[in-house]
Amino acid sequence: MTTDAQKRASQKWRQRNKERVRYSSDKAAAKRFIGKADKTDLVALREQVEQRLKELNQNPEAD
């Protein structure tokens, strides 16, 4: 049986780690996509990655 303190601690942990979990999930989805993508998809993805890198280089605080 879970105590109220354990429930509160679990909820606090989930809230603090929501962004990290979302990032990990997005990263895994991207890897799955790359594994299934055809050449056209990969070329389009490369263009998107290059554009994002340019944006990050222009605004280093966005990292």
C-alpha cells in the first residue's frame, strides 16, 4: 500500500522529470523514423536538421 507521502513524492518526481521523459520519447521516435525512412524522407530531414543548426548557431542560448 502506498502512503500519502509516497504519492506526493512520486507526483513531484513526475512533474520535475516530465520534460526529460518527453525528450527521451521524442528522441526514440526520431531514431525509429530514421530507421524506416526512405531516401526522400532522409533528404528532407537533413534539410530540417541543417536549418535547425543554423537557428541554434544564431541564438546560442536556445541550446
